[in-house]
Amino acid sequence: MSTTSVYSPRPFGSYWSDFRRRIFDVFVMLAATLSEMPFLEHLEELRERIIKALIAVAAGFAVCWYFSAELFEFVARPITRIAGVSLVITDPTEAFTVYLRVCFVGALYLSAPFVLWQAWRFIAPGLYKHERRYAGPFMISTSLCFLMGGVFGYLVAFPAALRFLLEMAQRGHMAPFISAEKYFDLFSTVMIVLGIVFEIPPVVFILSRIGLVSGPFLLRNTSWAVIISAIVAAVVTPTTDAFNMLVVAVPMILLYLIGVLVAFVFGRQRRREES
């Protein structure tokens, strides 16, 4: 009597169980943070961190506003280098709005290290003593990766998206008079989203060292990461074409895979205290 083996993929229930366990670990950490102080004091701590972060962004905005003309020229360089293309405004207030957005994006990048430090200070009470030593690596890696995301967006992703859109216009024999507001909408979206996306590897590194995620867990959920990346790219990109979605989705997926490798190399089980 012969038997036939049937391949059975890993059931969804096991994924869900693993995911719930990871989320439970995160909530345990948050509960530990809350238990460090009464609830109202915790809200006061959160308010203080948010206010400090906003002050840092405001200070960065003031610096950027002082150099707004130079910053505007720097941001407009990807399109002004293209022959026959001009930025136009259709409303008297549009130029002022554009300057505000450019300075705001610059302020986010200037204040990013301090804002990330405030985020770390807020979650640190929920970590064990030996886990708090990752403050330095967290600050350095997340700040550098946020900057790298901006550099990648400015030098690679945004020019590629711009060339693709303008080539479509040329094939349709359309004269490119680009609205300054629309141009800076696209620029701001690409720069902010890629800055955040480039935070995936350092955040995964910290979470894997703490023990909240692991390489096998992330690898098993790669398909979900691809789906989520596609959804996020579709939501955040201001245009509906597939190319600009890929400009955001592909780096997000690649960085997730880098995060998986990081988790395999540096991950470990969470310990309650130093051994």
C-alpha cells in the first residue's frame, strides 16, 4: 500500500500566533514604561518630549527660513537643470506656501537627531538596564540612515521619478510648465517618506538586539512586508503611476530584507537581566 505525501504550507494561524506573541512583547515593554510612573505623570512626560521635539523643529525651521533662498535653489536644482522646463505659480500666495514647505522639510532633517533622542528617552524607562546601553547606537544609526534616505531621494529616487514624468509629457507633445506647489509636493513626499523608510534597518537592529523581533520571524513574514510596502507606496505617492510607486516600494522592500539579514546576524533572545 503506497502513501502520497502532500505538501502543506504553513497555516495562517501559526503566522497570527507568532505575530500576537511579538505584539504582546511590545505591549509588555510599553506597560513597563507606564509602570515606571503614574499615568498622569506619564502623559506629562509624553507632553514634555513632544514639546521639546517641536521646539527643535521650530529652531530648525528658523535656520532654514534664514537660508530659504539658497534652500529653494538647492531643492529646485533637479528640475532647473532640465532644459525647457520652468516652475510657475498660479496664485500670489503659492510662492510663500512653497517656501514654507521647503523650510519645513529642511527643519525635519536638521532636527531629526534631537527628535529621535526624545523618542528614545520616552521609551527608555520600559527597557531593562542592559538594553538602555543601545542609546548611542540607536541615535547614530537612525540619524545617519534618515540622512541617507534624504540623500538617496535627492540624488536617485526624485530625479528618476521626475525624468519619467517629464518623458511622458514629451511623448504626448505637452509643454512642461510645472506648478511650483505640485513640484514641491512631490519633492516633500519623496524626501520625508524615504527618510522614514531608511529607518527600517537600524530600528530592526535595536529590536532584534532587545529580542522583540528575530530573523526567522521577519523572514517568514516577508510576503506581508511586500504587500504592506505596496500599499504604503500607493498611499503616499502623489501620482498614480506604477513607476513612482516602485520608487518608494522597492527601497522599502530592499531595506526590509536588509533588516532581516541584520536580525539574523545581531538578533538574540530577550533577557530580563544581564547574565
